[in-house]
Amino acid sequence: MKPLSWAVRLRNPYLVGVYLGINAVPDTALVVDGPDCLFFKAEYVQGTHDLHARLLDPAGRHRVAHTLADTVNVVLDREPQVRDLIARVGARADVSVVLVSALPMASITGSQYDRLAREVAPAIGKPVLDVPARSLQTDWLDGYAEVLAALARGIPLESGGLDKDAVAIVGPLVHRLEGDAMADVAELARLCRDGLGLQVAAVWPSGVPVARLAPAGRAATVVALPGGRKAAALLARRTGASLVDVPVPFGTAATDAFLRQVGMATGRSRQAEATIVAGADRARSEARRAGVPPGTRLAFVGDPGTAAGFAGLAEDIGAVPVACVSSGHPPVAVGGLPGVEALVGPEDVDLCLTGSRGVEACIDRGIPFLEHGYPSYGTHALTPRPSLGYAGVVGMAERVANRLRWWRDTVQGSSSLRP
């Protein structure tokens, strides 16, 4: 049987990205106008990818609620029922913000969810925010970005003036609340705090409640990562802060660029250069000690922000980047490297860094793999495991070296590729 294409394997739907965004802000809840299959989509996150997720609740107090729209009732006026569901979810003490969205089968009937949100919010005394119903137009990355944008439009912010020494970081891909994604959040904050001497008012999102996102309102500079650029622009417009776009600091070159751009925007270029001198060479030196064989051919499948730094990361650890593709839809080659459709077997690559959907494609083709990013159903991180910043370079070198040794000693010569 011919293996399924990488494009088919890698597709993640828009609403899963919305769920990831909700999961990353623990006192938000989502009401979706649509059928009960929406409930089961939460299982793409909870209990599979994220062992710390709390989207679903054994007692039935789920953070993802649906209206039970179906082919019969979808043509009826269901606005009273939608309002009632939003109000009931919003009345819960553990919910600070309700987000409202829909599947296309419901939204095409003309319900104005932004209007419903405005109507219900005063009654419950909490923000009710609209997330556009775009399941047919785009993918998981935009779903995640739209959650952040909705929060940037509508949550209360601290006021009282901007602090020139404070930054808000918007857009890290907090795809789960385990030790890998949370260590990356900590590393982003550490680069700004310890590397540049800045106060980090808030990181959006970072696994903290809405009230801990509100201090972003006093940050004089909003630092926008690729996944949060729309939200960052909205936040800066609300507060009058300056806005700086930065790369995801994956690898030393991208980390250097992150520091330089934030340093320039905040008047700390000298501190940035000092931190780069101290961090980059040390990270590369420590990474080489991990023992990745020189010339190891690496491929990468992941979110486009991280993929942009992959070639540099590979070179940091002594490897050769041979293919790189984003896990958006459709998958596109990144950084001038070939796309992964060029990878037809183990003769083309020594290791592919990819999420679980890419793992399936690797297994089809006999390609060695290291599970990384969303989704990771077979690999979990219950202790800190950064992949970003200078610490992340060393951490990735360690993981790649260990995986190559494991593959050589355990899998080669076996009829099964599954660990």
C-alpha cells in the first residue's frame, strides 16, 4: 500500500488550535455552536498530548461546551439557547472569560456571535469574546492565534501608565502545560529579564489565569512572536505601547536575533550583545559535548515559527539540515530547504524531528524520528525540558544524541520502528 502523503498526515484542524489556546489560559471556557463531535475533539489535547490539560472534567464541568446543533435544528432560531449556554458557562466561579465560536454548519445560518457575546457579557459581568468561525478556511495555527487576538481585544488590562522597563511577550506556542512548553515560556522570560534587565509584565499565554495576563497593560513594549502578531498588534493599539516583531529563538542565530531586536526596541543593545557573547558560544560548545555524530542528517516538521530557526539549530549541534516543513496546511518548505516529501526512506535522513502525525509518516517510510512539538502522543515532559534559547540548544542536542544512540542500539535490524 502506498504511504499517505505528508500533507494528509500533517493536517490539524482550526478548532484544535482554538482548544490549545483555551487550554493555555486555565480560567477561560469555550462555547461552540455545533454538534457533539466538538466534545471529542478535546481528546486531541487532553489525556493524549497534554497530561496536565483540564479541558474536560469528570464531573461534567467542561471548559469546552457545545450547543448540540445538528442537521435538523441548525435552521431554527437557536439564539436563545446559545445565549443561555453562554450565560450558564459564564456563571461558573472558575471561569473568568467565555469565548464563543461555531462550526461552519451553524455559522452559515447567520447567527451573529459577536453580537450575542456583547449582549450576554453585561448580565454575567465577565468578558464574552468572539473567535471567528473559520474551520473551512484555515488551520490550527490560526485557531490558536485567534484565541490570543480575542483576549487582546477584550480582557481587562492594568492601567496607570506605561513602564519603559517592562515588556509583554505575546505568542509563544504553549501547546501544552507540560515541562517542555512551560520551560520554553520560562526561557523567553529569562532572556528578557536576565539577558536584558527588563521586567516581564506578562507572557501571553503562559498557563496562568487571565488576571495574570492583565499586567501586560503597563508594558511599554510588546514583543510579538510569530504566533501572536495579530494579538500583539491589538494589545499595543489598546495601550499605546511600541511593538517589536521577533523570531522564535530556536537555535543560537534565532536567539541572537531575538535578543538584538528586543534590545534595540528597549534601548538595551549593549546588554543584548553582552548576553549574546556569553551565551551563544557556550551553548554551541556544550551542545557538541552531547555527541551528535558530525554530519548527521536532520529533518524537521513543526510550526513555522520554530521551523524558521531549524537550520541554525542543526548546525549548532553539528548536524546537517536536509529538509524542513511547517505543520500548517498545506505544509510548505521553510528556510530554503527541501520539503519532507523528498524524504522517501532512511537513506535520505538520519533523524526527523516531528510531532505524532509526522511520526506516522516516518513509520510508513522507515525513517528514524524524534517526537517533538504538537502533537506528541508518545512523548511527555513532566520536568523542565526547554527547546528555546541557549538552554534549548543544549537540550535539543542532548535529545537528538540520545535518540540516535537509542535508534542505533535498539531499532536498527528490528522489524518494528515503534519504541
